[in-house]
Amino acid sequence: MTDDYVLSEDDIDLDALRAGDRAAFAQVVDLYADRLYNVALKLLGDPMEAEDAVQEAFISAYKAIDSFEGRSSLGTWLYRIAYNAALMRLRKKRPDTVSIDKPVRLDDGDTLPRQFYDWCCLPERDFMTEEALVHMEEAIGMLSDTLRPVFVLRDIEGLSTAETGDVLDISSAAVKSRLHRARLFLREHLSEYFSGWAREREKEED
Amino acid sequence: MADHSGHDHSKDKARCRALLGQLSLYVDGEAEKALCDEIERHIAECEDCRIVVDTLARTIKLYRDHGHVRLPGDARRRLYTALDISDYLDED
């Protein structure tokens, strides 16, 4: 959660960073290590690979800091480097299946809702278990490679539509349509999980 | 398809479909007033779509609140060492 981060981007001394100041660089790593790791992990689904991608990303960023012109925010720039590092690994891992540029359509059948169990107002303390968290992570893993990064950047990392488009090099319209498909897909999976959870609980209560 | 309220869903299915693509705008508070009104009128009548809207919003909230995985402590130490900044590692 963004609230957990103590530093903010405003605290970073960009001139010092560009001059190769280690303390300034350490501040950047403090600020972004968790966020870049989360993005890499969601994309790759493997903690070791994600760790390596984050390491590569910070090394690339350190080397390329001269070329950071400040047109986008430092955060957007770093997310882009980390995303690309993770994407390269993903392509190496699954060379045949990754086609990030595949067009996405909004209106095909797979986005039509099928689950209508109403879990919207269940108290979180009842259902937010370790198992539920694992299920949430698995559902993200099932998103297509086209939809997953959009959802992670926009809805988990909290980037704006424009920032997400900048990181992924896609239009705002593409961000919006992919985000919507990703959300519908995840809603479907969580609904399925929570309706099963509710049935189990009813059985236990009988 | 009849939904939980007994409302004949099939009659309005085209409506449900038409609105489905706009629901993210609505839950993000980015829908124009006219669209907002239209969705609210529809979900007052259509229980299935009401559930989709509410559980969609809850899905987003759950991921916002719980979707972060932080870099584990040992991985953090390896990262700071690899970047030659381990003297700045704040371990708490």
C-alpha cells in the first residue's frame, strides 16, 4: 500500500542522483524496491525471477540516469525499466506464448459475467484468509500477458491511466479497455471463489 | 435468464451488455452524468447487474488493499549488496 512508504518522490535529489550520488540512489531503491518487485512478481509469477528482474532494473536505471529527462516522473521511468526487464525474462521463459501486442477486444463472450453470487458486502475479517490471498494471486496469474500489467500498474500500484500507458507504451484507450477486461475477469474468479467459500461455510453451520 | 429478483433478464440482456463495457468508468467515478444516471436506473431494476457493479468495485478494492507483495528481507539484502549500497540498508 502506498501509505506504507515513508519517502516520497519529492524527497529525491535528482541533481545528486544524476551526479551518481550513492545516498540519493539508495533513497530511490528504498522508495521503489517494493513497488518494482511487486510488478515483476505479478508479471513473472516467480519470486527468484522477479528478484533478478528488479536487480537488473536498478542497475540499468543507475547506468541510464543521465538520460532521465524528467518528462515523465521518476517513478514512471523506473516502472518502465522494471517492466521491460521482467518482459524480457518472460519472453525467454515462454518464447512462444508471449505476444504482448496482441490486440484486445472488449466485446467478446469471455467478458460476459457468469457469476452472480453477491459477496460485495461480506465483512473482510470473515473471508480475508491466507487462502483467499493465494487465490487472488493465482487469479492475477491467469490473466493474459496483455491484461496483467495494466491491472497491476493501474489498480494495485495506483498509477494513472496516462502513466500506465506511458510505462507500457500503449494508448490511454487501450489502458482503459484492457483494465476493464482484467477487472471483469478477476471479478469472475473471485466471485467463484467466494461463492464456494460461502457454501462451505453454510455446510459447516448446519 | 431470470435473476435473483425474478426480473426477466433476457429482455434487457442487450441493455446489460451495452452497459457492461461502461462499468469501469462508473466504478471509477469517471462516467458522465447521463451514463451514471442510466446505469443507476438499470441496476435499480436488474439485480444481476447490480451485483456485477458491487462485486467489481469490491474486487478492485481487495486488490488495492491486499495486492501488494513486498520484497522479502533476504532478497532486499541481496539487492542492496548487488547495487553496492548495503551501507544504506535500513533493517527494521
